[in-house]
Amino acid sequence: MKKDWSAIRITLLLYLIVLLIPINYYFVKGSFNGIKNDAATMHSLVLLSGAIQALSVEDELHKKEILAKSIDSSLGAIEQNFINFSPNKEYVELFRAKEMFSLLKNAYEKLENSTQNSTKIRDAADKVSMEINAFSKLVEEMTSYKIETALNKLYVSLAFTTLLVIILIFFVRTYIKLQFSKHTLYDHVTGLYNKKYFESVLQNSKELAIRHNKPLSLLLLSINNYDEQKSSLNRTDFEKHIKEVGTIFSNFFRRSDTICRIENNCFASIVPNASPSNIKKISFILEKDLESKLSKSKIKLQLSIGMASCEEDNQCSILEEAIKDMEKFSIIRVGSAL
């Protein structure tokens, strides 16, 4: 079965639009990863502050050992989850957090070495508390900065994604419009059949005419000064005049004939059961009909008529023959400008 590549392309573009949302999340995910340990770090600092105060007033050796283990555990957690945490590397360097943490650890080491003198213990504990407060403030500032940076990245990413989606939607819309124009049967200005339909019907009609040994003729009507008139009028007025010519041309023929607009400046009628002599008579009557009905047209038109009949032994196509005949035809001049 033949694949519909147009549908496949549209489907792939729509899938790409849908995939842009998780892709957008991927680009900002790293920024938010750096924030996830900040709450745990603040919790460790609170525990650390309480343990330091308890250690400074505790006299029992066993309890001091428990508190020391708790402090070591909190410091280790802060170092692992904050200082050495990979997504935090850039911010740790920016805020000099490693130096601040070293001051905190040094102050705690002095506290550990001041176990014999209660006054020194309290002073050392106060010093550690000051370092904890300073480090806590740094963590808060750093967290706030990271959140702001992550949100800015998110907004930029969303703006870029939105713009990209709009561009993709525009391309999808344009592609659908092109495909619709390509596959539709009708010319949007005149309402007549288009070239694609004409080619299909002409081929089928020619095969039937040869098979059943019946005549088939083709008649063309060309507007020779199409480009000149198009440039001199606005689009609405010009299309109105083109539609008028198409209506006169289509109303002239029978319902069994196939009337098409095969080029911007060219109309065609596939006329079954019309012999060469008949199509010549038809072309003559059409010429008079056009002169009569377009004599009062507001634009000056130069028209040519071409005709051809289907012959089995003719190596040229019936369309090519009609075009050649049209080149030999004397120009019909109509319009009020004459």
C-alpha cells in the first residue's frame, strides 16, 4: 500500500510540538536540582545549632559523645549535600561558601579542644553559633539566588519553547494549506475545476474516446494580457473580472462538458462527442458570445481561443495541439477601454 507521506510529515511535526514540553523541562531541570538539598541543609544547621548549645552546658561525658557524633553527622551532611553537591559547584564558588564552611569547622574544632575550661567552652560555643548564623544566612541568600536563577531560566525556556511552537504551528498550517491547495478539485477564484482535476478527466476521456471510437475535443481560452491587468488592478477587483470571464466561459458549454481553469490565465473545456468541425463552429460562436458579453467590461482584455480534437495516431497530446492552435488564433479584444 502506498504511504501517505503528507500525513506522515504532519504527524511528525505534531509529535515534535508535543515533545517540546518535556524537552523544555529537561533544560531547566538542572537548575532545580541544585535547590533540592537546600531545605535539608537548613535543617542540619538548626540541629547543629541546638547540639552546639547543648554541648556547651553538658557535663556528662557519655552525652557529650552523643552530641559530638550528632554534630559530626550534621557537618558531614552539610559538606556532602551542599558544599560538595555537584549542581551547587557554581554557586558555592560564587558565594565563597566553602571558605565560610571552613570557618565553621575551625570554630567547632576549637570548641572540641576547650573541654577543660568552662569559660573557654562557652566562648568557643558562642563563636561556633556566630559562624552557624553567618553560614545559615549565606545558605538563605544562596538559595534565594538559585531559585531566582532557575525561574529566569524557566521563563526564558518557556518563551523560547512558545516561540518555537508558534513557528512550528505556522509551518504546519502553511503545509496543510499547500496540501489542501494541491489536492482540492476546485479553483478558489472561479469555482471551476483546477488543473489537477483537468489532467485526470482529460486522460480518462481520451482513453474512452479511443476505446469507443467517439470524437473528443478540447477548447482553450487564454487571457493574453493577464499579468498586465493584474498589476494595474487591486486583487479584489481583478479576481472579480476573472470570475466573470470564467462564468461566461462555463455557461457557454453543456453540463456534460468539463470546464476547468488550468492556469492563471487559461480556461479549458473538455467536450465529448465533438468532432473537429463541430468544435470549430463552437469556437466561432464562443468568440461572438465573448465579444457580446464582455464589450462593456471595465478592463481591456485580449483573448485567444485554441482547439484540438483527439486522434489516435497523433503523437502530440490534445492539450499541446490546442495550445499550438491558440498561438495561430487572431486576438479577441474586448472591454470598455477600446
